[in-house]
Amino acid sequence: MGASPLLRTSVRNDVQEQHPAAHLVLNPATGETVATVPATTRAQVDAAVRRAAAAQLRWAALAPADRARALRRFAVVVDEHIEELARLEVTEAGHTIGNARWEAGNVRDLLDYSAGGVERLTGRQIPVAGGLDITLLEPLGVIGVIAPWNFPMPIAAWATAPALAAGNAVLLKPAETTPLTALRLAALALDAGLPEDLFQVLPGAGAVAGDALVEHPGVAKIVFTGSTRVGKQIMAKSSALLKRVTLELGGKSPNIVFADSDLEQAAAGAPMAFLDNAGQDCCARTRILVQREVHDRFLELLTTAVANVVVGDPADEKTQMGPLISALQLDRVRSYVPDGTPAIRGTAPDGPGFWFPPTVLTDAAADSPVATEEVFGPVAVVLPFDDEEDAVRLANATAYGLAGSLWTRDVGRALRVSRAVAAGNLSVNSHSAVRYGTPFGGYKQSGLGRELGPDALTAFTETKNVFLSTEV
């Protein structure tokens, strides 16, 4: 895939002319270079903010129905390019083709869902003496979205769609390794008739383009998905301007299996709960907590389930797990699994690409790095527990609190444990995916704020209170 046609439709000529420095985009399955993308400078970020501010005023002045129709047209255009977007995601991120199609469809669905909220973004009438009091929900202005490489397409849309629906402009900085779907979505937005400069993509380094967005006084809010370390830095920098932030950060999610559960079903579901996207998922259930009395039987079932996971070419329809994103990430994952560590292992291709086999460690200490730190790879640990109280203690023994699953036939236990586990997103007898219609976000060091769901648009608005006197 050549880079030039994509870049001509997605990046202004002045970006290419003024800043020849570029990032190489590699195919994680082969290690081959598939595109070269110009890197945005600080000066270009400043110019983009100014253009976006002007476009935002025009966009917010449109009738709500007109904005909604524009977003629905955008959704239709995305739907017409589902396969193209999915293939780009396979190429740049190594996602399996089935997952990539779902991700492109998620962008479409989220645009439709957000469009439905434009005309329902209403304020309130509050009873007061001497007049009428109303609240207005007004757009913030220019929103900076810093998207990650692990799910570059859907996570970018999680902020972009509701921000646009609420009347804002969006500047999206994709990860250096995965800018292609973002650039293509920006081009499709123009094809759908969205105003020029309303949705701009600024590829480049986090330390340059990302910092410029965070520090720019013309950017009203930053939405960041990535590591907790970087999220803290963004929050600190944003505080200088009292800039609003939404942060979706790391995770070390538990998968709690009680003895009264359907053990076969729990074991069958456990592998893909931490192997989806090769484990590069902040919601990955990488700590499998199993009640001691069924621990050995569960390991037997899990061994078979892991062995049956198909790892290989992400473009193959049968593949369930693809490669890691980069050589750097591969080295990081390897560092957590020393040779000779007792483990359940699957298989992975030899040869070029960034491959690591599905791995479950069976004798890791509960306080070891692999059991407490976010590996971000296809590695999980199995830890035994004694009773409900012990399960909750282990589940909460981490700085993170993003997601989790629990397996039991006892409804009362399901509710008790769901309330006791400090995490923002829990699934009972399942490993539920993120849904665009329900809120998503974390406790503790897994983040700040919520994305998606029925309140997503209000996160990109300012509340204005207006009192109208009736006594004049």
C-alpha cells in the first residue's frame, strides 16, 4: 500500500512542504514499511487550532437538525468504506480482519448514535422565585483527542463523534505507529460534507504534536487514551490552564471464577478475554482468579482452550490473535516471562513480525510484576483464592480499576462482588465488550471521567445558567 494517495487527501500540502520529517508505519505481521506519514510541528498545531476555532463557530451556529444530518451522512460514508478501513487497521495495527471490521462498524454506529443526541442535548428549567431559570448546554470549542495505537480507529471515534455532535471542532492526534485509519476517516468526513477544518488529523510525535495540543490555550479539552504515566503528565500540564481532561488509562483486570460457576464455559471464555488484540487491551482480563477447590480442574480446561486459539496472519478469516504492534512491545512482553517459567503456552508463527505466543503463568506470586503491572501482551496469570472475601481482596490488590469479569451461578454473590470490586466496567458470566450506548471509564489510576453512553455529549459542553425576571 503506497502512502501518497492517502496523504494527499488527508494532510494539507503545507504540512508536507514545511516539515519533511516523517514517521514510518510498519506492518506488525511482517515488519515491512507500508507508509510514510509527515509529522506535524508545533507551528502547524497552532495553525490547525486557529482554523478549527473558526470552523467550530460556523458548525455550532447550524441548526441542530442540520448537524445531525451531517453526522448521519458521515456514518453512511464510513459504512460504504468498512472493508477499506478494516484492511487499513489490519495493515497498520495487526488486528484480525474480523475485529477490524467490527471496529470500522463501531465508528459508523457511534456516529449514528451521536447524531441522535444532537437534538436531545437539552438543558433544564429550574423553579425559582421571581422569574424563569433555564440552563443551556454550549459546546466547549476545540477538542484535542490523543488516540492510542492499540485500538486506533474506534477509540478515536469515542471522543470525536460526541464532541462533533455537541457542536465542537476536533483535532485528532493519532499514535505515531497507527495514523492511517485516522487520516482516512478525516478524508471521508470531507467526502460526507463536513466543513473543512472541523475535523483535522495531526499525525506526529506525542512530545511535539501531542504536547502542543495539551499546552495550547485555544484547546478547551483533551481526551487521552494511553498509559497511566503519560496520562498523569497530561493532567499536570493541563492544570496550568485549568483545561478539562478525560483520561482512559491502564488496567490489570481480574477474571474471577467461583467454584459454583459453569467451569467449562468460564475456561472456554478465558483465553480471548486476555488474548484479544494480542493482549494489547487495557480491559484485558490478565489476572485469572480461581477458587482453590476447582483450581486444578480449571487449569486442565484452560490448557485445552489456550492450545485451540488460532494465532497467525491477521488477514486470514480464521485467525483469532495476531502480532504485537512493534519490536519494542515484543521486548517488553518477553521481559515479563523468563525462560523456564511454568506456564500454559499456545503457539505463534516463526519468522518476521512481532509474535509472542499465548501464555498463562501458573505459579506467579500475587505481588510479582507480571501479576500487578500492565504487560500489554498475551500473558495472564492464574491465582487461587479461598472465598468471596479473598477474591475481592485479590481483585482490588492493584492500582488499576478499569474492568473485570466474574463467574458464578449465585445472583446474590454476583451483585455483592460487583459492588465490592473497584472497577468501572464489570461483566457477570461473560467478558462483555465495550458498548457505545453505555458509559466506559475507570476507577483509581485507570482514568478520569467517562466516555460513551447516553451522557457522552454533555462531557463536551459547558453549562450556562440564565435567569429571566418576570417582575420587570
